[in-house]
Amino acid sequence: MRAFEAAGRLGSFKEAAAQLHVTNGAISQQVRLLEAWLGAPLFERHNRRVVLTADARAYLAQIGPLFEQLAQATANYGVPATVSRTLSVNASATFTLRWLVPRLEKFRSEHTNIDVRVETSNEPVESIKETYDVIIRGGPDTFYGYWMRPFLSEERLPVCSPALLARLPLREPQDLQQHTLLHTTSLPRVWPDWLAKAQVHDLSPVGTLTFDHFYLTLQAAIDGMGIAMGPTSLVSDDLAAGRLIAPFSGPRLPSRSYCAYVPDERSADDVVMLFCAWLEREGKCAPSGD
């Protein structure tokens, strides 16, 4: 069942084998034994990938939390209630401010013996000198010495404050020429790429404002200073609360997913895996931005 849970969660026998430190053949054999015991297939086998059957998806949804409970029970075993374990996390400032912090209290309330220490930076994974339990960056990328798992998909589309839209309506992308476009120095291509995808050429907006941090760009959009290219997952709470509005349903500009990168020596740590599983659950249930 552990082999099935890992293969189903990761969508790959190979990744499951790496996480459980066994061979691909061992995962395949264990899954076949479980299928024989259940009397039904769990995966549809394709050339280089496996896909859960509908019944297996429901089965995984039920047994996944049980393994998390086992991991938590093991992490708590023999540890006095007054002793806390510290989990160190490194993530970008914008992601931390707009997605992680609003959800982190939920994790802390569920796991009161785990203290989370969050530090922010934009350094590439391979350039970070300090060792963290979990590093959150875009991906998916492969780095030697790190286990990786995507947990939050991302797309981009224009967003602005409802008050700004009430003053200057946006009926079609060409109407953006009546507005100020908000830019971020580290993301110079997002507006040109989205306009090209929307088939809007040679757009001359009323003005532009450029910020050095993306969270400042989003705050400027909330304050009605212009139109920003909003990442759907990081503005979902603002859209739900009415602080921002997406004037166009599309096109949506694909973007890199958010991924958890864990040093190999921490990949067998139950508390680290517990946090990564929580990230996956939160990422899957996050609003899409519609």
C-alpha cells in the first residue's frame, strides 16, 4: 500500500522508487501484489507513464491521509508535548506574502509541535548555501541532491481593481491602451507575451509603471494604479475577496509551477514529508482564479 500511495501521489513508479529508496521493479511488484489482492487494476499502464483508474483515485484519497497520520504519530513518538520541532522553509517573498502566509496558520493549528521558520530569497536552488528542510521555487527542475515535487500550477492574466475598471471599462484587450500597465523588472516578458497571445500588436498604453518586486506590482494593482499581469494562484484570494478582478477570462499565459525542493538527506524525514504533503493538498484545492 505504501508503494501504491507513493506511485499514485507522484504519478510515476520511478519517482516512487526514488522516494522510497527501492528499485522501480520493487514498486511495480508491490503494486501488482496489491492489485491481485484487491482483484482489480489500480493503474492504466502506458509507454512511460502510469495513470490511476477512477476507483484507484478514490482509494488514494482515502489512504493518503492515513499515511500522513502515521508519519505524524511517528514524529511525535517519545517527544514531550512541550518540545517543538523546527521546520525551515525558504521561498520567494511574493509567494510567501500572497500564498504561504495566509495558509500557514492552518498547518500550525494541525501540527502544534512543529515550529515553522520561513526565510525569503530569490536565489536559485543550486546557489543557496544554507541548508533548508524545504525550498520553494518555480519548476519543475532537476537539481542533483534534491527531491522535487510540484504542488501548485500557475497561469497569468491581467488583473486590476474593480474601481479602476468602473472608471475605464475593458471590453476587449485592445482597450488596454486606455490604461497604465504595471511591470516588474524581473518579469520583462509577461506583458509582451500575453499581448502577443491575445493578438494585440503595437499597443501604446497611456503609461507604464515598473517595480523591482512583484508584490509591489500587485499592490499597485489593488490600489488602482494600473493593470498587472496577475499569477492566478497568487491573486486567487484577492479575486475571491473582490480586491482584484480579472477583466478577461483569457487567453491565459502558461507559467512555471511552484515546486518543493528537499535535500536528499531530508527526504526521509517524516515532518518534512508531512509539510510537503500539506503543500500538495493546499495547492490542489486552491481557487483557479476564475
